[in-house]
Amino acid sequence: MLTPQSNTTLEEIASFIEAHDTFAICGHVNPDGDCLGAGLALEHGLRALGKQVVGLLATEDPVEEKLGFLPGLENLVPAKDFTDEVEVFIAIDVPNVERLKDAAAVHDRAKHHITIDHHASETSMAELNYVDPASASASDLAWELLKLLNATGKDQALCALTGIMTDTGRFSYQNVNPTCFIHAAETVEAGAEPNLIAREFFQSRSLPSLRLEQLMLSRMMFFCGGAFVCSYLKDTDFEKQGAIRDDAEILIDILRGIAGVRVALILKENGKGEIRGSLRAKDETDVAQIARDFGGGGHKAAAGLTYHKSLADALIEVPTDVIETCFPEDAEAEVERLCILIRSLREELDD
């Protein structure tokens, strides 16, 4: 079901694209496989139609090395370095201007704006706004649009299938629906190789990533009868293990995979004086509402946030919100236990 802010159809977006010539495409900060896959799929498709297209990155930060196999990734331009004018700005997999970061300036310079997304949002930033929270991924929407444009191809298919596979956890998350299987089959028929995506993205963990996992597991804290688990990583953990931030991206799914866990949380210092939080749910619990409490967002079963105080503060405030929101019957006793536990870790957390 489309959000109330949606005011168009993919058919109308396809017609609008056909009528224009120059485009910029950008997704959200810290782009994941779906964000990059959907954006690159559209970029390849529009270029195949003879359009002038630039793919942008919202910040200068490097993308996950595991996604380096995506065709065209090496040509993406940090938005702050792009100073040209474009007719149409396409925001893909991003719900608001704030999440565009440096690309917001390009968005503002463009004459026309299109949003294609599957994140529910109370606001819109485009004349043509298409947001479908029922879609398993933004790449599903991008693939459907490319079919309408008759602009599917092997590169488009590989990029779209990468987005579908990564945002559904290889078809294991709650967002899986019949449409994403149909699109997956279509992309394979168009030349995408699921084994390539599996090998490059899902089967290429580094040794530093495994060492971070050991640390994370040693710090697990269980609450509410084991239904809620949280853990954390410090800046010094990355430094000591020779790890990069991408090495920790998979860890939240390790926590979610524990038997009996309904909600998982990992808090990580990001090297910039901030804390990045990742939330996952294994049932119908809505973790996006918790992320929104801290200025973040996402999906019902997978969400993220950025916290601007200390790690010790984050380990009290964010888990407290989880407990009070998701497990109100246990809240008073479990929050008290949490506070005692974090106070006992203060010295380690401040080290």
C-alpha cells in the first residue's frame, strides 16, 4: 500500500523520464546493497535509453568493499564534487532531504524531483513521490520501473538482484513477498548470477570481522527473559583488530539469529564522536519506532539510528527505550538491572 504522500505511479514516472534528458541519481548516507543496487540499476537503464546520468554518493565515505563487484560502482561521484546542473534528481531508497547529506545541494539545484522508496515517511521532497512500504526493497521498485521503460539488461539485473537479496537477507526476512521472488527470477533470466552475489557479498568475511564478532559476543547482555539482546563495539576495538566499519555490518544479524531473541541491538562508536545503532526484530515488533525516537528510521524489522552522546549513555538510553516500548511488562525491573550493569562497565566504556 502506498503512503499518503505518494502522488504518482511508476507508469507516470516512466513517462516523465522519457521526456527528459539529464539526471542525477542518489540514495541515502551509508548506502547498503539495496540503495546502491537500485541506484545503479536505474543509472544503467537510463544510460541505455540514451540519457545523460550521473550516479552520486551522499558523502565521501567509502562504500562496503563487499559491494565492489557491482558494475558502475567505481564511477559514482561524491555529491560534494558534482557542480553541474541536471533537469531531474531521482532520490532512490531515501525518504527525506536530510538523509541525502551532501547531495541535498544537487537536489535543490535540479528543476524536477522524483522519489522512489519503500521507507514510510510523513514528509515528501519531490513533485513525483512514489513510496511503497510493502515493497521488499527499493530494487524491486527500480526493476519494475526499468521494465516499464523497456530498459532491462544484464548489468541492471545484477544490480537489482543484489538489492533484493541483501534487503531480504537472502529471502529470509519478514519483508519477503511473492513479488520479490518474481523479480528475482526475472533478473536471473536477464543475466544476473545469484552465486556471484552470494560469493562476493555473503561469503567474504574478513578475519578482522570475525575478531569483532568475538568481542561483540563476549559483551552480549540479555534482558526480558532472553527476548532482547544488545552488545557494543568501541573505536579502539576497530583500531586493535585492524578492522574497518564495514567489518561490523553483519554483526547485528548474528545477534538476531540467537534462539529466543525477538529484538537485537548493537551500538558502535563510528570514529566521529557518534554512536551508530542497528536494530533488528525477528517477529512483528516495530523497531523503526524506536529508531525514530533518536532521529533515525528504517523498516519495522530493521532500523538504524545515530546517537550523539557517549557510548555509556547510549547503552542506557537506547536499550531503555527498547525495553519500555517492546517489553512494558518487564520494564521497571529490567531497566533497573540495565542501569546497574552499565554502571559496572563505566571504566571499560570510558577507556
